[in-house]
Amino acid sequence: MLSTRMSGCLLATALYALFSAPTFADVPSGTKKYDLQYKFAPGEVVRWEVVHQATVKTTIDGTSQTAETVSESVKKWQVSEVSADEIFTIVHSVEYVRMKNDIQGRQPIEFDSRTGATPPAGYELVAKRVGRPLTRFRMDASGEILDRKELAPGRTASTQMTMPLPEESVAIGDDWNFPYELDIPLRSGRTKKIKMRQRFELASVVDDIATIKVATQILTPVNDPEIEAQLVQRRTEGELHFDLNKGRVIRQQIDLDRRVTGFPNESSTMRYRTRFTEKLLDEDLKAAAKPAAGTARQ
């Protein structure tokens, strides 16, 4: 059966987000290069529609159980200040959230913050955070977070706010990386430090829209199923579309489909599938934006 810990982890990942700072490869001289930089104006409000879908199927001693989570929300950035050297001060919030958690053999749990209804157990903190400032941060044009302050109860600085961009111009085929570390808690009470990185590649530029491929790489050798079961959610890949003129991500799709065997016992298997999509809510971009992705691949 799906453990309480895994069920809670599945729910938490519904609001998960990525990314921060780079290195890049050499390219032949004469190759056209592009400047990838964030651009915002003082007082500007930017919104994205965010959809996160996740399915976990666990099999323990021959008994299987499936859990599905769907989360829809609107992410809002209020640009409060832009300095002369293009340092942006932004307040991040979530305007609304609609979530459904469906575990096989149990009654589905749903919550829509727009209804005003009392949130079900497990969603109380989510409800308190909707519609209020969550994080104030300062970032430069490359997406590096210079400082941040959590404004809501229970918030931690554990998630990346932006996709990192290279500080220098890049050509098609260039790549850059964002290295970071994770502390994985173990049942023994200890933690294991795992080195990770996000790898980005400029795949194409068409009509000033850059397509950037992204993949997560685990650098630390891992042979422990307990650790693999927690890392499985982090090994994503997909692509982002960045408007060079507007200086922001206009859409992205990140997918994951992984299987882990041997946890919590040798006869156990877990398959984790997720799809994360984000689309800029901007009237000028509706024609260019792709339709929201459907359910995660079966």
C-alpha cells in the first residue's frame, strides 16, 4: 500500500518548482549568438498558468496501489522595483489553486480555493497561502537570486524561483549548467548529500522565441533504493520557450517517467510519472502559446 510518507510527498510535489546559475560551452567563431536575459518593468504584473500532474504506482509483496494528484494554479509576479543596473525586486504569490488527490481504495480529496469552502485535512496550509505574498526576492537579468525573504508561515527557501540564463551570449547548441546539492533524509536518522545539476541547451531560435532543453542529472553514484525512491521525482527532462524580446519564459513542459525497485523491501517496485506545464497568461502570446498538455503519459 502507498505509505503516508509517499502520499504526502506526492501532494507536496504538486507545487514544486525549478532552477538558478550557469557555465557554458565554446562555439566556433562566426556563429550567431543570442543574449538571453530577463526583462521586467516597474509595476508590471506577470501571471502564468501552472498545471502539475503526478501518478505513483507502488507494488509491495504483489499488492499494487495507484495514487494520482492534479494541481492547477495561477502564479503571479508583482514587479515592485527595477534598478538602473537591472536588478528586479519581485513579490511572488499564487492567485488560486485547484487540487485533487486520488488514492486507489480511498475517497478522492479535492480543493478549489475559489469556492471559499473549508479546506479538507492536509490542505489547510495551502489554503492559507493562496492570495497572499509568499516570497519577495531580488534577481538579476541572468536569473540569479541575489536575496529572498519568505513572507508566509511555513515557507522555506528550498525551491528555485527562476531558470538560470548564461551571462554571456550563446549560440544554438551551447549548453550551461546549474549545480546544486540535496540532503536526503534516511530511515536511520542520518542524511545523505547528493550532488545534482540542471543541464540547459539552446536548441533553436525561431521568431525570437528560444527553445531551451533541460534535463536533471544526478552526479553522485547512488545504489541505495531508499535514496533512489526520493530522487526519482527530481530526474526530469523537457523544454522551455523563452521570448527574447519580452525577456521571460512563455511556456514550458517538464516530464518524468521513472521506476524504482527494492524499496521499502526487495519485492517492492514504484513507478513515478509526472508532467509539469506552465504557460504565460498574456493576450499577445495566446496565438503563439501551445495548448495546455493533457494527462501524464500512460
